[in-house]
Amino acid sequence: MAELLKFDPGGAYLPETGIRAADVTELSPQLERLRDEVCDIDVKMLRGELPIPDTKQPLDAGFYLLPEQLLEEYEQRREASQLGQILQATKALMAEVDRVVVLGIGGSYMGARALMDACCQPYYNELTRGERGSRPRIYFEGNNVDNDASQGLMHLLGAHREQPAGGVEDAWGIVVISKSGGTLETACAFRQFLAALEKNCGGDTELVRRRVIPVTGTSGKLHDFATALGCPHLFPVPDGVGGRFSVLSAVGLVPAALMGLNVMRLLEGARAMNEHFRSARAMDNIVLQYTAVNHLLEIHRGATIRVLSVWSKALEAAGMWYDQLLAESLGKEGKGATPLTTVNTRDLHSRHQQHQEGRRDKVFNNLIVENYRFDPLKIGFRDGDPDRLNDLADKALPEVMAAAIEGTNQALREDGRPTTNLIMPRVDEYYLGQYFQMMMLATVVEGRLLGINPYGQPGVEAYKRNMNRILGRQ
């Protein structure tokens, strides 16, 4: 059996400024009851076997069993399954185009962005088509209404030339993702980029249809638009799966497949985390341990700022995905920690002074990678030793990183600043699947501890209403 992520809360067990291991032990019975609620009661409610009380409306708990359901369906139906159809549709698109624009905002794009940054070569879009394995370059838009950013991408796509593509190298396509289809940023971008795509396809309607893959709800504005357009491939965001919990649905799987990622391993990682979550007792359960330590530090020590300190640039977007998940799920009713992702050692030179010496309102959750993708890069020897680094000539960057992690944590501990370590054996699809599922489960359990519904997003809905009103829309 493959290894799981590991969680070490030892740095949070501090006198006066941290918590005690006994505090977590005392919380264990409640944590296990909430775990059983997620695994059993919520599932039965979604199936219609139990009524859903008003306090649980909406109940977007479908994310929990989704990885297992998708894998089981694929094993039984292969090409006819949703996974099979995603693989077929993306294979066809990547054969025709060299660039794909992914349109979406919030949970509709952040998971895909995290997967690209973590699992693709760091400069993926700069590689030749051959070096990319004939997979398309990937760009993200529809997540803002920034005029110059949109125009810049249009220019890169050659939209200003207003002439059909001369071959695969000039051809591009669109993946548009929005459950409701009513999110203004994505809707505006889709209209603009679709018009440019029509020119790129020389007005060939059939070609345009083939080069647009919508991912949306079973009804709504985008669903209606895609249906009218006649797109041959239209993938659903399942009922009972909210946007920020949708990374392991077609929302994340379609872009991941276009990048050439192993979507099966992604889902298998999530399934492994589910099995651990269901079966491990609270004191051995990394989901419940992570939840308990962060919750207790917030309640008892005022650690209302939750810093996810990632020790790999590849995981920055994975941290930002978690920022949105935590903020929108728990930031309600005057409650909820404020998430903040930092990338180290980069951000030690811009933030660490404040974190080390500032207010005692933070917990530092380190996300640490054990094994790197590439061979270790040594510092190297230089004649004359002009920069006085020859004493480190035989050291490799992973050794320097390990020293930075240990030194930073030691400095924080010496000042009574609580830390934890979440350890990822390596950055790949399997462990990203575990990470996504762990953080979603932990967020739901913590919401229940706080007495709030982790699903739904009333603050975002208010913003949408106000923006439409100001623009003169009904």
C-alpha cells in the first residue's frame, strides 16, 4: 500500500502559547462523532434516506464519495464512464490545438491551477510541443475583469490578426468552467474568447464546437449557451458538489487530462485519504489531528491567522486553493480563521520578521516535500572562492532547504510560536489527491466544530448582487 501524507503536531505543544496533547485527546470523542456524521449521516441525507434539516442547507457533501464513484464507474464502464469520456474528449482536443484557455473563477479554476503548478514541469508552457508530449499549453482567464490581462492573452493567441489558424501551432481551444454559468467574470470572458475562437477557426461552426469543452451544472446560463452552441462534449459539475469542493470532479479532471496528468492516480490518492479518514481512530487520523490542533489553537490561543507555509514553489497554488476553501467555508457568522499561504524560503525575506516578532495570532502549518522530482543540484566549487561558498560546494539544494526548514521551525519554537508539519513524500498526482481530500474533509469537520455550515457562500452572493445592480442589471 502506498504511503500516506504524514502530520506532526509536535511544534504546537508549547507551554503558555500552545496547546497540550491532552487537549487533543479530550476532543477525540467529539471528532469521531463528527467524522461518522460526515461518512454516514450526510451521505444518507444526500441519498434521500434521511431528511436534510435547515441547519444543513445547502448540503454540498457529494465531494466525499466522488473519487470512489468515478473510479468504480470507470472500472465498470470504461469508455462509457465519465472518466472515459473526459479522456476521449481531451485527447481529441489536444490533437487539434497547441493552446487551451481555461476560463473559470474561484473553485472553478484554482484546483486546476494547483495541479498544473505541482505536477507539470515548472516551465511547462515554455517547452516545445514535442517536449510537452504534444499536450497543449494551458492559460487561465475568466478569473478577473482585468482589461490588460485579457488583452495580453488575446494578443498571445493571435486574436488581433483576425485570421484562421494555419496549423496546430496556431490553433487553440477553450475549457469554460462555471456551475451556475452566471458568474460575471467567467461569462464575460467566455463571450470575448469565443468570438476570438470563431475567427481562429475561420468561421467553421463545427470546428468551434469541437474546440470548446464546457463544464457546468445540469441547468443554468452556461448549460443553455453550450447546448445552443452544440458542443459535443459537456461535462457536469455534480449536484451536491459546491464549487470550492469540486477539484476532483470534471472541474479539475478536464484541465488535468489536457495537461497529461494521471487523473486515475489523483482519484486514487483521494480514495486512500477517504479510507484513512473513515477507519483510523482520532489520535491516528491525520485529518482529525490537523483539524483539532488548528481549532484548539484558534479557540484557546487566539491563533486566528492560519499560515500554510509551503516549502516548494510548486505548491503555492495548492496553498491558494486551500485559502479559498477555508475562507469561504468557515468565514461566516463572525467566525473562522484567516488563511495565508507563504512560500519559503522566498517569503522568509519579506514576512518572517512579522511572523517571528509580531502579534501572537498565528499558527504555522508547514507543508514539506520529502523527495524532489529532479536530481539534487549541488552548489559547486569555484576557483578563488570569490563569494566564500566553497565550504558548501558539496551541498545540494535539498540539504540547504532542510536546514532552512529546521532553522525556521527552531526559531519559531524558541519564541513560543506554534507550528505543525504536514509532510508530502513527493509532489505528484497521488499525493495531491490526498492533500485535496484531506483539506476538504478537515474543513467540513472544523465547520461542524464551530457550529456553522461549511457549505454555501452568502458573502460571494452579496457581492454578485451588488455588482449586477451597479452595472444596471436585474
